[in-house]
Amino acid sequence: MNKSDLITFLVVAAGVGRRFGGELPKQYQTLASHPVLWHSFKVLQNHPQVGAIVPVISPDGQDLWQQIMGGEVGSFSKLKPPVLGGAERQLSVANGLASLNLDENSWVAIHDGARPLLSKAIIDRLYIARSRGDALLAAVQACDTIKQVGQDGLVKNTLDRDEIWMAQTPQMFRFGVIMEAHRLAASSGFMGTDDVSILEWLGKPVIAVAGEPANIKITQASDLPLAEFLLATREEG
């Protein structure tokens, strides 16, 4: 396989997990006998189109990384030394991107370390969709009726669910495209909710690719039992 066909994955794990609570950030919590991060690393390690895995961790989290992941990293030959992130997710991604020595036409994917149910199939679909554009988003189309509700709790509107998709990660980009987007966002002071939102702000096209309902993000402690159930279901299947 041509090296330029391989995807470099940034796995963003710099959060402190304020909504999760507890002593450990959610990415280091135990899930099915391993840290949450381990499960994404395993899928990426085994995927033939993934060339490198670059974790982005908290600037204050180097000791915690070593404590939790030190005994695990030897299992992953694609895993590179962690990059230190910033105070916000967007700054962490920017730091991760800046650490990469890639050609502008190479592909880089950005994945939340708190999404441990990443599957080979999602990566496959993103990989195949590269011919359709320079920015790709894993997402799930809404199946429920979607209501727009004001801060006062009153329903304002019913949205067309055929046009409502729930964003996930990975989000995959040509390296030059996402680097330039982050540079412009930094110079303008724009802060997006995810990396695709920076492309939207710039008016750049983004292709939605089917994610999976099981590709959940660990946000609260109650999400861990669900993730464990979904992992067990996947292994049994």
C-alpha cells in the first residue's frame, strides 16, 4: 500500500471530564477491563488503512497518561508519543495537527478519545468517501421527531428530521485543508463545537458519511454500562 493512502488519526483525549465527575477523566475510566482509550486504539491498530495514532492529552496529564496507559502502549505499534493539548478542544486539535509532518494532500482523521465504540466499518466508509470531497463527517440521521425548544421550555418549531444528522467522530480531512481552516479560525478568534464546524464557518463543503448509533460518546458515568453492553454485543456478534 502507498504510504500516502494511509490515514493519520489524532485521538483527542485532553478533556478533564467535568460532566462525568469522579477522580479520573472519562477517557481513562475502566471499560471492559481496559481504559476507555484502549478500545479506539485497538480498532485503529488493526485497521490496514491507519498509518499512525497520535494521542492528544492534557498539558497536566502526562503523569496520568503514564500511570493509566503506560502498561498498555506496548500493544500498539502505530501509537506515537502523546502531544500536549490546550485549554479548549479546538486548541488541542490544533496542537495535534501542528505536530504532524504530513503532505498537504495526506489524510488526517480526528476522533474523540471518549468514543470507544469506533468500528472498522465506519473507518472503511470514510476511507471510501475520500473521492467525494476534502472533508468528511461520520454522522447518524435522526430517527425521532425533532423539536426546537427555547430556553423557557416552550416548543418553537418541528424540524425536518430528513435533514437532521447527529455529528460523531471520526471526522476526516485532507491535511492541508484542515490545517488552513484551523489557522484561519485561530487568527479570527472563531471557536467551533467540532472540526467540521470550522469548515462550515468558512463555507467549505463537508460530506456526511454514515456513522453508527452504537458509536456513543462517554459523557456521564451512566454511559459506561451502556458502552460495556454494546461492546459485549459486538463481540458476541
